[in-house]
Amino acid sequence: MGDSQIIQISNLVKDYAMGKQFFRALHDVNLSINTGEFCGLVGPSGSGKTTLLNIIGALDNPTGGDIIIMNNSIKDLKNKQAAKLRNESIGFIFQTYNLLPVYTVFENVEFPLLLLKKSKKEREEAVMRALEWVGLSDKVNSRPNQLSGGESQRVAVARAMVKLPRIVLADEPTANLDAANSHNILQTMLKLNLELKTTFIFATHDEKVIRYLRRKVALSDGNVINDIIMN
């Protein structure tokens, strides 16, 4: 695996049991992703993009083949090792913001750092830096129910970025947002991608997201049917 390659996917297969039969969600997928890409897995519902994203994020195991992430083979990782890889190196942004309602914005963004045994001062600095990136420094003490949808998703971006992950995985991150908020979020992500060289991988069928991608990997019925570098 070369220095620039952060993810190498080889002959990846994923099956799900359905009664006595099985459903093949991914067929023999081969793909490599370099550090700093702003890349999308695109395709309709059921095309396999979220399944692929979940395996890249060590949230699910392949049935066959393998994914090497930063020199870690996903199929060989024990649960504890997979959790360590996610905690230290991967940020997640979901369609639903998944903010904890009883916590403030500050506490929601701080949450991933509590797993990394950072000092209180380090956590404070990291949280304030992440909130500044998404333009929400003034909302540190607000609770999720006091935020708009766009603000909630910006908090989710800050939470994903707070630990300076090598990779951010975003599953339909703009699905619940209007056009203006979608562009705001995507511009913020693109800026972080360019400034920090964070690798972003989206699973999406949203045209608003697709317009921002610099690489588009199209899936259909669990197969990669196209892989285009955008100008």
C-alpha cells in the first residue's frame, strides 16, 4: 500500500442472510482511495453505497475480500481494535444528526475526545477550534432543541472533525437540509478537506452533494459501474 493510499479495497463481497438464502449487497468491489480525496459513493437506494461506507468505517465486516485502512486489515481486526481505529482515526457524519439532547453543543462536540483520554485543556481547545471551523462558537452552551437543522448538522461536522481524523465518512449528510444549508455544510467540509488534507467519503444520491465531489464512484446493485475524477 503506497504512502498516498489511505484505503485499499480488494475483491470485497458482502452477503446478508435472508432466511435460508442470502442477499449479495456488494459484488467483488475493487477500489483505492488516496489521502485527501473528496470522494462520493453515489447511486440509488439499495446500490450498496451505505454498506460499503459501513465496512470502510469498521462498523461491519466483509463476507469476502478485504479493506486495508491505514495498514489495518478490516477482516483481521478484533472488536476492540476496530473500535480503537474508529475512535482515533475516523469521523462519522450521519443523515440524522445524532446529537445527545441533554448535552450542550460543547459537550456533544467534546464527546469523541472523552474516549481518547485528552486533558481538559486539550479538549477545550479542540472543541472551540472545531466550533470555529463550522461558525458556531457562539452556540457552545445551546442545547440541540435550540438549534436549526442546519446548525445541528454543523455541530455534527464539528463533532466528526474535533479529533482531527484522517478519514471522515458522511452518509447522506444533507438529506434533511434545504439548499442553502446544504451548500454551507459542503463548503465547510471542502475547506477542511483542503486545509487539513482529511479524506472525505460520502454515500449519497443528492445532486447538491454530487456537484461538490472531486471523485465520483457510481454503484448499482452492489457493483462499481463507474469511477470518474471530476475536473
